[in-house]
Amino acid sequence: MSKTICMPNTASHQDLTTWSDEELYAQYRATSQREMFAELVRRYERELFNYLRRYLGNAEMAEDVFQASFLQVHVKRELFETGRSFRPWLYTIALNQAIDAQRRNRRHKMASLDRAASDDGEEVGKLMDLLVSSTPNPAAQADGAERREWIRSALDRLPEVLKQSVHLIYYQGLKYREAADAFGIPVGTVKSRLHAAILKLNEMWNADHPEKK
């Protein structure tokens, strides 16, 4: 970490909460004030860690990747383009760090979606409701436990690019434009990948549950 530079009229923590991510990062690049960096970490510590934990399926790995991601935010600060949004850039870094961690640990199960019981029904339901299927909706006929287990297995079986798209958009709530920036692809490609993922999940559901078509 760069040495803190003491400057007059440094903003208080309360003041920093009103700054945008881009303003904080620009000020950190210009002054190396640690409180700017710390505020960015604070804003994303829960959101980004939860994303990494779901994506990697392991809290310890997620913590390591979280730390590595913000180290890269520090190291690559001079490469950040003025006018770019910070959040999708951060997710680009985190995703690349997560993929690197998976490559170093091939035997680890990827993309586990375990989470607190209070979150399971809502998040799985949102994804399952998007499945294109005949009437009645096959997702509506499965109980919650079956749906959670099936989603974990099905997402693990998707091609990597489709799985990444589902994670960023449906589970992290990134907008299409933010996801496109994170992947470095056009918005139309993101939408196509999500559509392909939904169709693939529907095919997999019908194949796994022929009696519920």
C-alpha cells in the first residue's frame, strides 16, 4: 500500500460516504490517502465477498480472492480510465482473480450457490421464474429444497461464460451495461448469453424432470 500523504482539509469519514466510487478512486490515485481506499473496501466488502463465496463455493478462497482483488485495484490504479465506472471494473478484476484461483485449485468444486436460508427462496425463485417452459410452469411444481439443489447442479453444468453471466446479473444485480463492461463485450452479447443460459436451464430441467413437463 502506498504511504499515506497527509493533506490539509482531509474529508472526514462522514463526508466520504457522500462521494461516488469514481470520486474516491480518483482522489486516491491523486493523493494516496488511505481513507479513500478504505472507504471503497468498506463499500464492497460484503457485496463482493458474497459474490466470490458463491462463485468459488468456499469462504476461505473467497477471502483470499477478495484481498487479491483490492490489491490489484491498488496496483492498477494508474490504468483506470477517466470516465469509466468503478463497480464493473472492480468485478472484472475480481472475476479474473477468481478464475486464476480456480486454476490453482482444480479439484475444488466451482460455483457452489450455498447461502443463508433466508436468501435461498427469493434468489432461486427469481432465476427459476425466468425459465421458458410449457404450462404449468415446471419450476412451480418443485418444492424449495429440490429447486435449490437443482439450481446448484444446473449452474455448475452450464458453460463457463453462461455461468459467469448468471452470477453477475441475477445474483449480483449488475446491469447489462455494467456486466458488459466487466466482461469487455457488447451489451447485446451479454443479453444473448443470458438468453442462452435460460434456454439451456430449461432444457436441462425438462431433461431432468420429464414427468413435470
